[in-house]
Amino acid sequence: MNPQSLYNLSPILHVMIMGLVVAMGPLAWVWVRNKRASTPRRLQALTLLTLFLTFDLVMFGAFTRLTDSGLGCPDWPGCYGSASPVGATEHINAAQSAMPTGPVTHGKAWVEMIHRYLATTVGVLIIVMTLASWLEARRGRAGVSPWWATATLLWVCAQGAFGALTVTLKLFPAIVTLHLLGGIGLLALLAVQAELHAPRPLVLPARLRQGLFALTLLALLQIALGGWVSTNYAVLACQAFPTCQGSWWPAMDFHHGFTLWRDLGATSQGDFLPFEALTAIHYTHRLMAYAVFAAMLALAWALRRSGTADARRIAFALLAMAAWQLLSGLSNVVLDWPLLAALAHTGGAAVLFAALTAWLTRAAVRAMR
């Protein structure tokens, strides 16, 4: 495709209108469910709903990537200059006739555009959240600072830019991984605001707060490594467990595997990425998984021993999430990367990081009182 045609802004208004129309449903639901509630209560409900839809967006983004639909519409923000695949039927037919399995097919084009519509919908909801937060601040009502919502709006704008680059740079691994991390970061920002709208202080000793913070950092690093595995299609580099390719330390090429600025499937010099590089990517993620799993178990044990009801509930949740991630991760390896297991693993990581962020927020609220 001609580089000048990668960005075609002619359908942007139609795509935005589509997002606005879809967003009217959640906004109406929040209004009807909370019509007698105060504005802060409606704002809290909107934040929780936006958090839920953002999780759906992260999951659908994973589905888009895992079904190789990321280039289903090879331009941005529309599809061959149209607001939907319906207007691009002729172009999609031609591309599908030339390459029947993709990257452009009618099914993949719809998956890609639905992802964009959902992203636009989340963007509209965050704009409404931001406006409502500033109105509350101007009325002098106590509550959450509007700067949280403003930061979230700026974040989602940057996330949209990375989404565009994902397409126009042809699934450049570093960009795709940053786009995934941006989605996780958006979840975290919304989780913080959901907690601040209705503070529920979490009483934890300083050492447990520090442990929670350390686990959050480990989880973020592991999510980044998992994104790097997925965007480089390195999941099947090791198809056995606990060994890899019949060895506890298989042949690995860390230099090429972790060269960040390179095209998909290529080295920085443009040569084919060696299989040993994919092995290094996969095995590093697996080794870090052991560390995160051990940290989750240790923190759960410490929380359970602390004696408080909140701490015991968090300990149980950590154990459940650790088991979920272990089983879904193993399923990806031993069952040849089934779509359901891959989505379950991504969803588990998103839930884990959002939960850790929420717990840290609650603990911080308590510590500041």
C-alpha cells in the first residue's frame, strides 16, 4: 500500500459518530439506574461502567491480535477510506481474492473495525467523565480531583495514537506491546478513580503495603514480557513444560530476541529473526512467571497471617488469580495456543493488575488518614 494512503481521515467523523451512538446506551443506563442519585454517585457509576467496558476493549484487542485481524483494515481510522467494511467491499474482495487467508478478509475487517468502534465508545465515556468531574470541581463539591479524569483522557488519546501506529507500522512489535500496556494502564487509571469515588480504606502494615507495591511492579514487568511473547508470536517456541525443547536451558538468542526496535519477524538488520530468539522471548517470560507466582503465594500467605478480614479476602483472591494464570498459561503451551486459553490468560493478567492497583489505592487512602 502507498504510504500516503495509510492515514485517510475522511471517515473520521463517521467513526466518531458511531462511537457516540454506541456510548449513548451506557450513558442512558447510568442515568436511568441513578436518576435519583447525586451527581458524584452517577459519576462513580459511570467510572465503574467505563472500567468494565475498558476491560472488554482490552479483551477484544487481544482477540483482534490473536485472530490476526490487526491489519483487517490496512488504513486508519476507517477501512479503505470508509467508515465500515460495508463501504470497502470492493477493496476487501480484491485483497481476499489475492490472499484468501488474509491479512485482509471480510471477517478480519469487521473484527478490526468493531475494535475501533469500541475504543471510540470508551473515549466518549471518558470525555463525559472528564467534563462531569470538572463541573463538580467548579461547583466546589468535595470529591475526586478532576485531574485524574483529565489524565485518563490524555492517556486514552495517546492510546488511540498507538492504535493507529499499530496499523500503519504493520504490527511493529514494540508499538503493539506498548498499545497493550497502554490498555492495561488505562484499566489501572480507572480502577484508581473507582476506588477514590467511594473510598474503602484498607488497613495493612507497612511491610504488606510494600509487598503489594513490589508485586504490582513484578506483574507489570511480566505483562510487558507476555505482550512481547504475543506480539512476536513466540508462544509455541516451547511446546513442553516444565522443560523447553527437551532442555532446562535451550539454545537462546537474547540479543535478537530483545532488540526492541525492529520489524515483526526480523532482526534490526532486516534478516529473518532466528528461532533461538523466539525461544529466548518465551523462556524469559516463563522464568519470570515462576517469580511472580512465588511472590503471589508469599504475599497471600503474609496477608492471611495478618488476621484482618480484608487481608484474608485479598489473600484468597490472589490465590485464585495465581491458579487461573498458571492453568491458562500452561494451556497455551501444552494445547498449542488455543484462542480461549490465550484470551483467558490475557484477561487474567488484566484483572490481576487492575485489582492490585485498586488495593494499593485503598491502602494509600488509609495510610494518608
